[in-house]
Amino acid sequence: MATPRKAVPNPAPAPPPQISAEEAAILLASGDAALRTGDITTARLYFERATEAENPQAALRLGNTYDPAFIAMAGLKGVHGDAAVAERWYRYAQALGSTDAATALASLVGNGDISSTPNAMNNLFEQFLSRTGAKPR
């Protein structure tokens, strides 16, 4: 008589891989190289991956790729900015300790791309940062 098999529970999902500072630096360099060739989609992917290391430069550069003023200044044709997305990445960069992020945010406000008063999305973003433990340094 065969012994009944015990049900094996599904394994817990694997945690996302951690990115080292060296890997983040390589991702930043790759993102910069992609941006120099005008490949903003690839640059965004590299920068977004580097933000997993909580790298403030990665978050700042990712915000740049959505910033309408940056896109215009870089002469990226056919690329549309999204000031709200840029703002969220700049705020994340600021929370991670980027001093340049405040300048980028002020530029968005100065260009009229965003309001100087926080909106509901900013409040949600701030709540997210507080839950994840990211704090301004």
C-alpha cells in the first residue's frame, strides 16, 4: 500500500534581488550611455533598476527623463515629458538625500509644470516613503 504524499505548500515568493553600489554605478553609466544616444526608454529602464539600490542619482536621472524642460534642453525629438512622474522621482531622490533634487523640483514649479502646493498624489508618495523607511538624509 502506497503512503499518501503530503501536500507541499507553495514556496514564498523570492525577495527581489539586492543591487550593490557597484551594480548601481554600472546601471547609471549604462543609462547615461543610452541617454546620449537618444534611447530614453532604455535609459529609463537602467535608471529605474538602479533606484532599487536606493541610489539618489538614479532617482534624479530617472526624474530627468520625464522632465519636460530636460527633454526639450536635451533635444530629444518625439519624447513627451510627464511633469507629475518627474516630480515623484525628484521627491524620491530628495528623500534619498539628493541635494540636486530640490533644484529640479523648483525648476518644475518655476516652469509651471507642477503646482507649488502638494496634491493628493504627493501625499500618497510621502506615505509610501514613510512606510518603506526612506528618509531624507
